[in-house]
Amino acid sequence: MSDGLLDGDRIRAHLAEVAAALPVGRPPHRLILVGGSLLAWHGLRDSTRDVDSVAALDATLRKAVETVAARHGLPPRWLNDHPGPSRRRRFASRTAISWPTCQPCAPSVHRSTRSSS
């Protein structure tokens, strides 16, 4: 049973399992991580409770997500496509890892160099 928290390593491991559960021979699904999951992916946040993607999840991808959720005691929508309106923007992203069935993208994150006065 999971404690419900997902750090960068767990996110990558669970996404690898999602990719393994998807059928081979179709165009790969694309995920674009945002929010706390993106920060955890880059090691800029300890953990998050869910993984948000601005790319839509189709029925096949949702089924794979639910399979991984059941295996690890995660909520069925631990990976979701409803990050909220403030996060629905265009992202310059690169594919962080590529499996034949799934390509999670993690946009670059830059720390602010602005100083407070």
C-alpha cells in the first residue's frame, strides 16, 4: 500500500508501469507534466499527491493508469488531465523519457534569480 506521496523516482517508476501496460504498435501517448508533479520530477519539490498533465488522457491510457493505481494503492486518477485553468498554457517541452507506448514530457523549470527588496 502506498503512503499516497509521489516523489520524482516514484513518478518515473509508475509512468514506466503505465507505459508497459499500454498496447504496442500504436502511436505513443504523450503526457505533459505540470504543477507539483513537474517540480517533483525535477527534484525541486519533495513529493506530490497526483500527477497532472495538460495533455488529454484517452480511455486506453486511463485504463493503464487505473491498473497501476490498483497495483500500488493509489487513487484511480493519480495521473489526470485536469490540472486547472491556470495551468492550461502552451509549454516548450522536451520528451523526458520515451517508451514505445508513452512519452512523458517535463517542461524545463528555471529558478527565479529575482531578489526581494
